[in-house]
Amino acid sequence: MHGSALEDIFDNKPRRDRTALRRVTCSRPIALALSDGIITTATSTFDYGCGYGADVRYLRKRKVEISGWDPFHQPKAELVSADVINLGYVLNVIEDLKERAETLRQAYLLAKRVLIVAVRVERALEDASVFGDGVVTKIGTFQKIYTQDEFRNFLESVLGCRPYTAAIGIAYVFKDLEAEAQFLAARAFTRRLEYRSDLVEEFSKSKLARRYVSLASRLGRLPLPEEFPKLDQLLEVFGSPQRVGRLALRHIDYEAFSGSQAQRQEDILTYFSMMRLQGLKSPPFLKLPISIQADIKEIWKTYRTALTKSEQYLFSLGNPDVIQKACASSSVGKLLPSHIYVHKSAEDELPALLRIVIFAAKQIVGEVPYNIAKIAVDGRTVSFLDYPNFDQDPHPALLRSVQVYLPKTSFKLRDYSNGDNPPILHRKETFVTKNYPYFETFQQLTLQEESEGLLSNSVIGFKQAWVALLHSKGLCITNHELQSL
């Protein structure tokens, strides 16, 4: 037995969790970093506290330059600098606060461009007793469990810079301001992929991507998931289905993809607003991508004018009347008196102010599982709603919601997984765009339900009442078709 482990036992101190999990796929922070373009084949990566090295092996298979170190499983490996440093679920197992802070600082010093930090957040551990500011599990290991605010504040206080919330319990801390500006540009310029020329080039070189584009060309539309069985492989490399679709359209019809001057103006205002929300200074004009420089010259003539307009634009977030007008003007989503609901796939088509509201909410909770965003018409709250099997289930039930209250930067989780009467969705076509793969299927079901007088009942928003109503009329739904029992 290792000497320090014996000392911990005889001193009645908790030992750190040296039983690293053996995984066959990558960890959540690595998956996010790949999807967000933080880790690419062009970046070097170092896994600080790599455990058995699952993430290292995973990324090496994908031609990413990576090495790792772990005090227990890879103690002889060299600590090296890299573009990206991953500090995944390491801080949780360090019981001494000073040592925890020092570990964070050391990892940040190794980062050339960005540090990824992941911790366990607000997760109860069974049979755990209190120890210091953490808990001791039933097998004797220490686990520090953070709140989201505590995690964010810890990073900011130790490193002296503002972290970017990638997900609950996962953050990016950028060391290179140009890299952070590029990251936010990728967030803001949703319609114009020339701002991600690296991604466009990588997509064009992929044989699988070319097959996807070829099929789309033959069909005259983007393929359905079942029409392209290897779609998951594309998503693993290039991110979301929406991004893959935009990349494909980029190769099919560039002029249509580029969008109007109004869209370009909105994108640039969104970009600078995101930077302000993140606490970043605007980069020098010549540091901006060439395409953005050209747009600024064309639309505003001077950089100063563009920055002034973006500041005015950002402050309009605090004006409920402006947000309400943006909701009313949206060409996508289901608008109700107090909220607008929109499917995740349609967010890029929202007015820019609403996109910034969603971005601001994600600054608090990061990326959480959801497919419907619910935005209050006064802009003060955003809820991320997770409806599993949205495409396949005619009336999907709500699994969980994350409600973000922007004025106080707080959030509330609600779980419906153990309930027998969760809220359900109707009129699914109202949440998506008309070019959504299943739009016509959703719409046809709605028309059938309207003809039977099913949707005029005020109690159908919950599962039990809806099932009872269908049964009372001798009806059932099979494959999005209303049928008699």
C-alpha cells in the first residue's frame, strides 16, 4: 500500500479518490470542447490529471496532439504547456483549499490559449458525511461539491479573469484574448461560416461530409437522420445538426447562405454584445477577421460607430418593451402572451436581441440538455426545456427544465422524471422552421387533432388529461397519425 494512503487512514483523514473511472468514450468537458471548436487537430492539448488516460486515447484516435499527467496513474509523465489544458474533475478531490487554488493556478500557467475546468456541481452523494467544505463518501474518498455560483466565483477569484460557462460545472478560462474573441465570433456569426474558415475547410476535406452534401443535392433538401446512417459520425466531428446543415448549405448555395446586410449587421452587433457580456474589451480593428472588417466598413463606415451602436444595442436588453417587440417580430417560434417558445434548431433565426438573451442565460448555466427555449417577453427569464424524443414522440413529455433569472444571475432546476403527469407539447410545428425535416409530419397531426376538436380543451397540457381525452373519443396516435381504437 502506498505510504501516503496509509497515513491518511491512520490519521483518520479522507483519501483522495484515486479510483479513476475507466471510460471507453470521452468525458463531457472534452466532448463540449470538441463541439465548440476549442480542441481541434490544429491545437495541442494537455490533460492535467488524466486518470487512466481515456480522454488522451480518445483524442489521439482523432489525430489531436495530446499528452497527459496524473499524480497517481501517470506520475512520471512530464508537465508541459499546450494550447489547451484540461483540468477535468480534479479540484473536487483536493480537500485543502490552498492546494486546490494552487493546482488551478498551475494548470492555468501551462495553458497557452485556454484552460478547461470541470467540477462536480450540486450533486448529492449517498452515505456521505461532511468534511471541511466537502464530503467524505462511504468508501472514504473526499469530494468537494460546488454550487454553480461558487464554482464560477472560485475560478474568477483565483485566476483574476472571468470564466466562460460552457455547461453546469464546466468552464473555459481563456488566456489568449484573440482566441476568446474568435470563440465568441463563432457563437455570434451563426449564418456566415466564412468566419469559421477552418471548419469550412475541414468539412470540405471530409469524405463523409462530401457524401452528405451529395445526398442533400440529390434530395433537394437536408437528409433526414434515418436517410444518412453515419450522421452521428459527422456530429462527433463538427458539432450540432444545425452546424452540419449550415456547413452543407455552405457548399450547396453560397449566395443564399451569406444572407442579407441586415443579417450581417445583427451578427456583428451580437458579436460585440457577447464580448461585453463576457467582460472583454473589443479587440483592435485590425485583429478582427477580414470579413468582419469589411462588413463594418460597409455598414457603419467606422469602427467607433459600430462599437457605439453595439453598446446601445446591449443596453436595450434591459428594456422590456424592446424585448417584447423583438418577440412579436420573430418569424420563428410559438408566441404566447407571456413567453415565446422556440426549438433549438430555430434559434439562429430568432431576432438578434433574443439570441443575446439566450446567450446571457447560458453565461449563467452554460450548455444544458434542452430542445425548447422559453423566453419571457420582458426578457428577464429564460427556461431551457428538455423534451426527450421530440421528433419521434407525437406529444413529448417534459423531462426537466432549467429556469434562468437574468437580473439576479440565478437559476432553478425542476425534474419531472419521477412524475406521472408531466407537461406535454402540442402543435410541434410551431416551434420549428418550415424546413425542419419533420415539419410537415408535425403539421399534419395538428390538422387532424384540430378536426377532431382535441386542441380546444384547456386541460390537454398535461399527460393524464390528454390520454383521458383521446380515450374518451376512442382515438390513439400511431406514427404521428390520429387513428380510431
